[in-house]
Amino acid sequence: MATVVSRTVIPGFGLTLGFSVFYLSLLFLLPVAGLLIFTLQMSWADFWRAISHPQVVASYKLSFGASLAGATINAIFGSLTAWVLVRYRFPGKKVVDALVDLPFALPTAVAGIALVTLYSATGWVGQYLQVWDIRIAYSEIGVIIALTYIGLPFVVRMVQPVLADFEKELEEASASLGASRWTTVRRVILPAILPALLTGYALAFARALGEYGSVIFISGNLPYRTEITPLLIVAKAEQYDYQGAAAIGVVMLVAAFLLLLLINGLQWWTNKRNGGAI
Amino acid sequence: MKISTLVKHLTLGTILAASSFIAVANTTILNVSYDPTREFYREYNQLFSKHWQAQGNTAPTVRQSHGGSGSQARSVIDGLDADVVTLALAYDIDALHNNGNLIPADWQSRLDKNSSPYTSTIVLLVRKGNPKNIKNWDDLVRPDVQVITPNPKTSGGARWNYLAAWGYALKEYGSEEKAYEFIEKLFKNVPVLDSGARGATNTFVQRGIGDVFIAWENEAILSVEQLGKGQFDIVVPSVSILAEPPVTVVDKNVDRKGTRKVAEAYLQHLYSDDAQHLAAKHYYRPSNPAVASQYASAFPKVNLFTIDEVFGGWTKAQQTHFNDGGVFDKVLESINKNR
Amino acid sequence: MTDVSVAIPAKPLVKATTEPRWVRYSLISIMLLFLSLFLLLPLSVVLYGAFEAGLRVWWQAVTEPDAVAAIKLTLFVLVIVVPLNAIFGVAIAWAVAKFEFRGKTLLVSIIDMPFAISPVVVGLIFVIFFGSHGWLGPWLQQHDIKIIFAVPGIVIVILFGTLPFVARELIPLMQQQGKDEEEASLTLGASGWKTFWYVTLPNIKWGLIYGVVLCNARAMGEFGAVAVVSGRIRGETNTMPLHIEVLYNEYMFTAAFAVSSLLTGLALVTIVIKSYVEYKDERKHKTA
């Protein structure tokens, strides 16, 4: 499938690529292919009916919309967090740095329970928002909060190493050429972190799309309104409708895959255009 | 190479771990049950162990698995090695027959009382002092009342809730159309639709959402007694449904494993006086009338109808109301349209 | 790791490559506020819930037999999952970073996919394969081999879910480091393995450790997929997250939070170890 384009003295191409492809195939491609084949056993009409029911479509809107919102929040505040962690000194920095990985570590169900404890009308934070008539738990905002939470580490951890390795000479050069600080950030630093930022964004988005455990506690799960797509997949499976569940699963899968492919393609393209700027 | 030996050890470890689950002695049985029965079966297993040993047998080991009734049934269909299942509704057990023929079609007539050694009913849990003055099902469709119930699509318990309300409306207003309108109004008042019964309890009790919670009687009493003493009252509606959580031996599994004898004894003993008292202790209504009469004060008399009388059995009720495109889907659709 | 706080000789340039004090402070504040809302508060809820009733209750909750069984199972799964995914991560990063080949973008996109697949669907996939009515189910049953509703099934879904973590850390790192050092070592006559152990591995050590830490954390916390394939047999196939759910559904909130705090603690400990090793290494470099 793959051919080496450029010659190199480095060994292990066959071994590493062979092993990687084998491992990926066995553990990932084969199961996913299985899912696709399983869905193909359905007739087109059945498949279409399963994935286009108004209730399902409403759940796509929520799942995609909230994932997009969560990933965007993460892109902004995640880059900011990475920047602060790399560039500034302040007490407790190490602790904050370690804390960023928390959403990976805490089981999603626990996160869901913790978030709803905080943001429900009787919760630590929710009771104060209640005064302003802002409802977070059991609304779309609750879904966005949960999805922001679980995607938070992705952007930070993608951008952080790039910023850390960023050579200050470039900034100095830019500054000595008379660029303002803001221009340097915008024109020199931002392009350098953009590929990593995009990857982080895509991963946060993709992860949010499939999230189940944390969201169901805080979303309210009202059909047509606050019901996410993974919950519908579970509901279908509970009714022994595995094909219907798999069909919706495939839709989510294809969407996520296209997105990741797009982002990786974009990254490859920017790398190429920059011609190895770093 | 160190790594390869490590991998070898690990593979070996996996195989050993896997095989330890294959080699089960034939007095070890697995009881696959639903969420609210944990406390009951924990005590019952000790009771049964004593009984079984008193008959001159070796001590049995009962493994327990608990989860949502529907997903538990699905696991058994997909290969979870249950010797007995003790679930929330007959439909979930029917599924074991319909998908994979694990049990015969007439499973429910094999044990007394529709194979339901303990029963319950659907009641209304309200906040202390009943501030919204909720007396009966009719109050649940008032526009100023918020109702908490789990989603009938994913929760077996919630299907009982739905059918209880439907059955009431049908009796009170006399037609299917009226009953439909009633259910639609009721679900319009639902602000949170949890996927499971215990999740819904937490929403009502811990989060303070809603004015009334439709619950199984045993769950409602548990909430009043243990979760929030003095914070809730139980309102018994004029009419409700007889909730029968049935039990059965999974024939295909017990015959393969050679556990039929102990599995059958396990279920049979649920009808013994000791077990019936234990069920009452865990707020289930004993199916033995003699034992039940001793707890008459704990379980108020309700005018109960059965699912067979009103809905023609679970299979029919499921098809009409809860399957895709069924009545409940239509209810959701029209609520969405009129929002 | 590059030391970012390295002194820069020319004074005016220092100013030009940082921000005014008020900007710095407000950025730090915004970040801290954001992280407090999303990370610190949920963590506090867990810790508060866990220790509210006192240390003794906490200890009872985590030493109760079912909890101990869940902890053991979770650790057992980790011992299998983490090394396998680490080896995979190194192998694929090597292939992607050191060589040019067609289909690379596709391959890299595929690596991220397990992040994107809903855990619920992951569980479903393996039920389709290994369930009684699945493709391999009847054969497995005939030979009395248990995959789902037993430990192997749990291992497989967690392998799947944590597949990308090490690879994800190493690929960008190794891509950035390029291949000059390895090429030099090889040209000087070192063998491929030697070059890997003495040149590449020290360079990627932090990325690798970090990837392992994340893989570890995520493997411990995996819930949705495990829930589908575990069968939830108490004391046998309940992992820590499933046990937490059990406790929560039993209205034993304190115990649920206690086990959660233990799980979080385990994850945080690995992160602290990583930070410590990193710090020691930095010092060694400075004194050298």
C-alpha cells in the first residue's frame, strides 16, 4: 500500500510500519469494517429511515452544534492556557499544568455527576446563576459545558509543546524589524501554532461528538431538545435494534473521519506551503 | 528480548484470567438482575445459602449482576452466562425467548403468580407537605406541575409508569384518544427525561427538580426512609398498575453448565415465608397473601389493574406504545410540534 | 524540553518578546478562572463528596471487597493495555516521522479515530463480533472461550479506546526532531537498535512518558464501552468506573465519590511522578 518516496539510511521502515499497520488493522480497521459490513446488511430504505428520523436529526443538530461550541471554547481558552503555562511564571504553575489532564483521568460518568452537582439549580454554582434566571443543567448550555470539559486537554496539550519549542529568535527578529508585539503574535506566533491548534480543535470536536457518560447526567435528555446522538444509539440498542444503532453510529463515524481527514490534510498543506519554516 | 518475554507473560496472564472464568463449579450461579434489587438479593443470597446447605448440599456461590433491566436482558441475549434472570418486566424476559430461544415461550407459567414472587405498584412521590396539592393522576397534567419520570424507551420501570397513567386515563375518560391526550399533557410537564429509574430518582431527590416523581412503590418508600428522611411524602393514586417483576431460569445456560437444580431451587425459595418477609423488608409487596396481610399497614390498598387486563400483555403493550413509530414516539413528536 | 525562561542577552528585546505586566496578569487570571470553573470545581466536588463523612468512611469504601476487586481488575487491565499501546505508539511514530510514504496523511488520520468513535459504538462493535449472535460468537461458545462479559472483552475495548494516546504524543515530537541525529549515529556505524536506544529514546523520553501517563489515566477511566461488554458481575467484571456507577445507583454517594477520588488520585500520582522526573532531569542537565 505504501511506498517509500525518498531514500534514507534509517532502518526499520518495514518493521515499524508493518507492525503499526497490522496492529491498527486488527484492533481498529477490522472492527470498524465489521460495523460497516453489519450496516450494509440493511436495505437502503431501512438505513435511511434509521438515520433521518426527525428525532435523530434533532440530536445531530445538538451533538454537532454543542461539540462545535465546546471545541471553539477550547480552542480559544486552550491556546490561552498553553500560552500562559509556557510563557509566564506564577505560583502553583506545576499544579495547574498537571490539572489540565484531569478530564482524561476522571471517569466520564464521575465528571457528569460532578458537573451536575455544580451547575444544577441547587448546586454550588447553579444556585447563584438561578438568581439571574440562567439555567445550565438540563439545557443545551449544560451539554456544551460537559463537552468543553472533556475536550479541554486536547488543545492545550497540542499547542503547549509547539510553543515551548518555538524559537525566540524569530520573535526577536520580528520585534527588531519594528513589528508591534500584537503583530508579532498574530503574524509570527499564531501561524506557527496553527497546525497544532487545528489538530487539537479537531480532536476536541471529535471526542465531544461521541461523548456519552458525562453528558447524560447534565443534559436532561429530552427528545428533540436536549438528547444527544450517542444516547439515541444506546436507546436503539436497548430495544435490540442493533442495525438501527449501528446505522446512526456509522453516520457519526463518517462525520468524524471526514473532519479529521480534512484537518490533517489542511495541516499537511500548511506545512508544505510554509516549506518547513521552523 | 525483554519485551517479548513480558508480552508472553501477559498473554499467559490473560489466558489464565480468562480460563478462570470458564471453570465455574456447578453450584455457582449467576443472577442477572436490575438496579433496585441489589439490597434485597444481597440478603436473600445468604438466606438461600443456609436453606440449600440445610438440605445437605455444598455451599452455593451466587454471583450478582445489576444494571438497567433492558440492558441486562440484552447482555444475556448476547452471551452473559446468567443462570437466573430477575428483571423489572416480563417483556425483557420475553426477549430471551424471542432472540436466541434461551427459554421456552411459556416461561411465565412455570412459577406461581406469573413468576413474580414479589410485586409492587406505581405511586407518586411529592415534596414534604405536598405543596402542589397533588392527590391523583389528574394533578400531573396541570400546567403548573413538573413531573419527573425516566424515559420509557430506555427504562423498563418507566414503562410501568407510563402504562399506569394510561390505564388510569382510559378508565377515567373512557377512550384511547382521551388517554393519548392525557399522556401527551403529562409528558409536556416532564423537564428531565433520565435514561434509568435510579437516575431519575437522583434528579428528583438530589437535584431538587420537579414537583412529583412517578416511582415504583418500593423505590418511593426507600427514598422516604433512607435518602431524604422527612423531605418527601408518598401519594397513593386512586388507581394504579400491578407491577410484576418476574424471574426465570435461563434454560440454555443452566443445561450447559449443569446448574439447573440449584438455579430452580434458588427461584423456588423466593416464595418461602422467609424470603417473602425479606421482600417486604425491602419494600416489595409479598405475593403470598398470608405474608402480605402482616404488612397491610405498610402497603396501602390500591385499586390495581394488571397489564394483561388493560393492555393484553407485554408484547402487545410494547408494540403499540414503545416500539419505534409507536404511540410514545407520536406523543414526543406532537409535543415537539406544539412547543 | 527547551528551557523557556532562558536569559536573553539584549535588554530591549526582552521587552519586545513579552507583554506588559497588566496583560500578563490579566491573561493569567482569565486562564485561572477558566480552569477553576471547568477543572478545579468538579475536582473539589469529588474530593468534598469523598471526605465529607470522614477518613474512616472513605477507607471503608475503598477496602470493601467489591471495591478491591474492581481496583485489582482495573490495574490488571492497565498492565496489559499500556505496554501494548506504548509499543504501537513508538513504532508508528518512527514510521511516520522518519520516512516519507504515500498514504501517510490517511494513516495519521486513522490513528485519531478511536477518539472520535463513541464509546457506546465501540462496545456495540465488539458485541457484533463476539456476542452469542455475533459473527464469532457461536464458534467461541462451542469452544468455551469467553471474550465479552469477561476480562478479555474489557481489555479489548480499552485497548481500542486508548490506542491513540502514545502515538499522538510521539508523532509530532519525532516529526519535529527530524532524523539528523539518527542519521549521524547510523553513519558513524551504530546499529539500528543501538541508535534507537541511545539516540532516539532519550530524545522522546518525555513524550513517551507523558503518552503513557495519559494512556494510563484514560484506560483507568474508560466507561461507556466497558459498560456494554462487561456484564457487570459484581466482584468480577466491574472495573472501577463501573463500580462507581453501581455505588451511585445504590445511593451510596459517599462511597461512589470515595472510589472516584481514589481513581483521580491514581491518575494525579502518575502525573506528579512525571513532573518530578522531568524536574530532576532538568537539574541534571543544568549541573552537567
